[in-house]
Amino acid sequence: MSRSAGSASSRRGPRAAVQVSLEPEEALRAALTVALRLLAARELSAARVREKLAARGFGQETLDEVVARLTRSGAFDDGRAVRACARTLISVHRRGHIRAIRELQAMGFAGALVREAVAEVLGQVDERQSAAHLVRARLKGGRVVTDAAMYRRLFASLIRRGFDNATARAALEPYWKRSGVPVEPGTDDF
């Protein structure tokens, strides 16, 4: 069974860099089209779009011109994009600030922009409530943490999601029903 060139199934998977010799104006037009399609799908940093276009075989001069044009037109706004991505990571995916910063920087956003965006989102979202929500979901609502091993597993999962020690500890405190403080991963006693 053959697939048409425009079918959704033929567009799956990574795109190989194809070196097509186009006239500079045709290459620019094609790169602009690809960049706008990428931006229509989701907010991306200029660096990320540049990376995706380069992977498709567009030359450096074309990339520079595309980024310049899209920046002038307002299609590229790394500040807007990083805030949208930070909101999604923290509010929807319930990442802690540490992991959100790491993921945003991996997306190609500048460090200062990332820290500003995460601080702005954390001004609107209570990180402790997000961590508590994750613990409730993990415990299926009503169970309590009765042994240190379960506490350590839950604590470690919150740390992996990017919450700091104090936030993880505060989220677990209402569920810890044994006497004393459990030994947490990452401490000298662990």
C-alpha cells in the first residue's frame, strides 16, 4: 500500500537534512514557511527554530535572515515563548522550579529569561500545592506513609520532578504517620 507524499503518516519521525540547491530567494521563502509552521504548532525559541531549520539543510545566511525577519515581525518573542513554556511546565506538568529551569534551558532559552519566567509563574502558582497534589495522587487520596522506605520513594520522586528539599518535606509532612523524622535521600544519614 503506498502513501501519498502529503499524508500524516509520511510526516512522522525525524527529518533528514536534505541538501537542495535553491535560489537564495526560494530558500528564504521555504525556510520562512517551515519556521512559521513550526511556530504555529508551539512556542519555540529562536535558537530552537534555527536548529530545526539547520537540520533541514538550510544555510547559515538563510537562517540569519529568517530569524531577523521573524524577530522584526514579532513572530519570535523569546520572552513570550519562555513564559508560555514555563507556565505549561509548572502549572500543567507540575514540575518544580529546579527541573523547569533545566528543561527551559534545554529548549534553547537564555538563562536570565528562564529565571525571570519561572519566577513570574511561581508568583501565580503555589509550588507547595503542586507538590502536595502529586503526593495525594501518588497515595491515591487517603493512604498514609507509614514506613521510611515509602517516604524516601515519594521524597525522591518529588526531587526528580524538580522540587527542592523543603517543598518535598512540606508536601509529605501531612502523610507521615510514624514518630520521628525519616531519613531522606541525599542527606548524610541516608
